Amino acid sequence: MERDEKRGGLLRYPVLILFSVFFVGVFVLDCLTPDREISELENTTLTQRPAITAQILTAKGLNNFFSSYTQYTKDQIPGRDGWISLQSFVETALFQKTQSGGVLLGSEGQMFNRTFGLVSSEEKTFPRNVAAVTSLSARYPGKVYAMVVPAASVIYPERVPAAAPILDETVYLNQIQTAVEESGGTFVSVEQTLADHKDEYIYYRTDHHWTTLGAYYAYSQLCDLLGLTPFDLDSHQAVEIPDFYGTFYSRARTWNARPDTLTYYDLDNPMTIYTVTGAGMPDAGETTGLYDLAKLGVYDKYAVFLHGNNGLSQVEGDGEGRILVIKDSYANSLVPFLTANYAEIDVVDLRNYNYGLDTLIADNDYDQILVLYSFDSFKSDPYLYRAGIEG
């Protein structure tokens, strides 16, 4: 009789029973499911099970262990991708949220970086990076061309969620242009060119980069300035890779995101990725193709271009002369077009190149120097200052 009363008492709390069964089930699944090292959909590294050490016997060690274990259980919960998709559905479809993970969810499936102004660190890096490019322009008058690419929000303001206070990039682009031109360089203002083609597919919807077509229009404008004949799209085979989900999707994880299509042109120009150990042109490097086709089988497909962001690479072209490209990843889809115009294209990514540019420039006697960054990188890159250092 007493046992029946206890059983009846438990049955009066069905929610408690359901939650208990749920958490026991999750625990069992967690034990049976192998841990993952990365989440490709989120493009992030997942926390691994913390090790039990002697430090756990101290109060601080025990607290650190439980903090790490809590993060571990969040990262390794079975069905993590499904739970995140469900959360996105509830937030966007039911609650009509227009942002997720620091990403603004615009119309026509377009995603935008949630950038309302310069943060405190960028208030220091932006003027420092302007000074770096002007210093480079002054050291090599008439040779430096600076191209700073606006974000999709500048070209598609009508797609930005209503009342979202997006940073006015044009004001800063004008500041860069004035400084570069006053120091003897040329500023390649691509904002109007991109706006003229806004009805075409020039920015990815789920990624922060421009598309290969957007890069081509900016490249064609550069050719006009230099008196060069642009790469002929019709004479080369375009390869289209569907189902590309970019960096914005990794952060927002919206349930109804429209995948992008990544395009590259089938070129057989060799590229050498150098092992850099000092200033100047290295002797040793690994020669490969323009594209890392293995990246087409992973989440971050954009890394197919130029094998990612190497410190120093050299592409063999079909034209004449030499150009140095100092860049962020926006340039990766543009550089292949330069093979139509130059015999050698040297590519420097200052995130992975901490040596004197002047020595490299002296070794190669470049005809032009192109500084190509997205505005988002330009205002925040802590390494671009290296272009301003003499030596």
C-alpha cells in the first residue's frame, strides 16, 4: 500500500519524470556518441573532455574543471547541429528576429555583418593602417594602387533590416582615398562599379566575401586604370560549386538560408608557396596549382582560392612584368585574373609575413603594387601596419 502511494506520488509530477528521462537519455547518448573535434557548420573548434588531474583537489582546480566540463557538454551534446537549427527556427520564424550571432538577416536571403561603428580597438587600427598605406605610397610614388572594398551593406542598403544602424563605410573610404592620393598613390574606388552591377550575383548571401564575378568587375576597373586588357571570361572554363555556406551562416545558422554557388576558372598556372625565413625573396618553396581543390570537399570552400592565406606566394602568369599584391582574403578570388596581364604575381598576406617589404620590393622591381582589402579587414587588421615599416 505504501509502495503504491509512492508510485502515485511520482506520477503526479509528469513533467519531472519527462525531464529526468530526457536528461538520462542525453547522458546515455553522450556516452555512446564519439566526441567531435570541430563543427564544420559553425566553422569552430569544439571543446574536448577535460582531463582529471591532481589540480582538481584544489578549490580553483575544481572550479576550472566544472567550467570546462560545462562547456564540453554544451559543445558535445548529441544532435548539436539539430538543436542549433531548431533554436534558429524559433528565433527567426516565430519571434521574427532580424539578427543572429552578430549577423543581420536581410531580405532576399542576404546576410550582413552587424557593424554599427568602429569599436575601440578599430579607432586605433584604422588610422594606423591608413598611415601604413600612405607610407608605402610615399616610398614608391606612382606604383601603389589601393583598393578597399565596401561590404554588401553599402551596395544593398535596401536589403538591410529596417532601422539597423549600419556603419557608414563611405565616409571612411573617402578618408583612405584622400590620404593615399595625397601621398602619391592611386585609390581604386570600386563602390560605384559594384553598384552598377548590383542586380548581378556579386556578393555571397551567406559569406562576407564578394563573389568571383564581383572580384572580376573590380579587377576590370583596375585594368582600365593601368591600360591593360582584362581576362577574357568567355575564353576560359568556369567551374561552379553549389551548396556553399559561408562565414555568416556559420555564425547565424538560420534554418532557411539559401546556399551560395562558388565559381572559379579552370587555369593551369603554377603557384609557389614560399617558406619565408627572412626579408627578401626566398629560395625554397612548394610549387602547386592555383586552387586547392581538396577544399571543395570541406565546409570552408572559399579556401580553394590560392590555398588560403599564405605569407608569400608567387603565381606564374601569361602576361608581362611583375605585380605585388598585399592583401586580405578578398584578393584570393581576384588574383587568378591577373595571370592574363603579368608574368609574375607575388602575393603577400601580412598576417603570415613579418618581414621587410622594402627588401622584397627591391629584389623584384615590381611594376605595380596593389593593396587589396575589404573595408572590414582594413579597419581592424592588426598586421597591416607592417606595410608602413621601412626596411
